[in-house]
Amino acid sequence: MDLQLAGKVAIVTGASKGIGRAIAETLAGEGMKLVLAARSRDLLETLAGSLTTECLVQAVDLRDPAEPARLVQAAVQRFGGVDLLVNNAGATRRGDFLTLSDEDWQDGFALKFFGAMRLSRAAWPQLQKSSGSIVSIIGVGGRTGQAEFAIGGSVNAAAMNLTKVLADRGVADGVRVNAINPGTIATERLQVRIRSFAAEHGISEAEAAERMPRAMGVARFGEPAEIARAVAFLASPQAAYLNGAIIDVDGGLTRTL
């Protein structure tokens, strides 16, 4: 299927590894020009060198309130506009609610929520011009609360509401805004949880990786490329009637409405 994305410009945050890297690789395969953003310049440069499309590397910390506007400005200066914004940056600390500090909560919201909000606001005029779209990578923890995921669940729930708010605005402005909630995806971050599961049950990490999905009620962990393909579809004209959609790509983990 031709997704008709060739030649268009995408900003991808958190692009240095994991899901963000897979998104960049998939969009590059569709012929998009990419603005790759993350805090690690070295990893971004390595990624850009592996792609067969024109890339602009931007090492930024989107927790800084000034950086989102600078990132959009850099994209416009290099490519003349923006067609797609992928809000993917942001991780939150897990742990016992009673031990999480104010600083942990502030840091959790600073990047994943406020960074995405400011970047969406900065990119909006460009997306209006191009009739473009935003796709945010959020997470199923915002739908179903878990005791050890208080910060992440709260941030994700706020990000889902922001998706609906921006989609409502986008009807009048010609900008589509959708989101993807990944389930448990096989990235470097998952290895920490696998090690904890192994230690808790007195088993090897290899056995833990096999048992964890079953304990969660799914057949397997997801792959970053599966999230990336959903991003490409949502960004394309093939998804032109999708606006305000929040799609759980989680192997059936979320069983609530």
C-alpha cells in the first residue's frame, strides 16, 4: 500500500532508540524527510547515517520550555515546513506511590506531557499550512491504573485528554491529531522490568521473558516496528477520517472500554 508520505517532513522526538528509532526507520522507508530529536546526539547521528533519506539531527532536551519552538524553527529552516509531528519522547519513574518525590512527578510531566504540549503548540501553524497531523505515543497505563505506575498512568491519562482537545481544535484548523497506546514493547527499557520479574520469582531472565507476557494475559511482547507501522498509517491519507482516535496496540492487554 502506498501511504503517499514520500517527500513530506516529519519531526520525531525520542528518536534515538526503541520505539522512536523504529518510527524513524519506518517513515524513512516511506520516503519522508526527518527531523530526529533526542538528548543523545551520538545515537541520533548513528541513526541518521543508517537511513536513506534526508535527516536533520537535533540534540535537545524538551523539558526546557524554550526548546520545542526552537526545534520547529530548525525544521522549517531546513525543510520549509512540517507535515507530521510524532510526540514520542518521555519516560516516567515507576515505584511505590508513597516513595515518589515531588521531583519525580515534576520530571515525569516535564518531558512527556509538557514537552509534547509545547511542541504541538509550536508546530500547529505549520501543520495548518500543510494540512498535517500529530501522532502521540502514549501508553495503555493511562487507561488502567496500576499501583507501581502512578506517575506514568497520570501523565498518560493527561496526554490522552490533550489528544482529544487538539483533535477538536483540529477539525476547524485542518489538523488531524491521533494517538497510539503501546502495550509492553520489547525495548531496552523493558529489560529492567524483566530483570525485576526474574529476581522476584527466582528464575533466569530468559525464563522471565517467556513467563511475563503470560502473567500479563497476552501472548507475547510487542515489537517497536509494530508501533511504527501504526504511526505511518495514521499519518497517511489512508487514515484521513481518523481524528481524535486513541488506538491500543497492546496485544489485547487492555480489556476495559
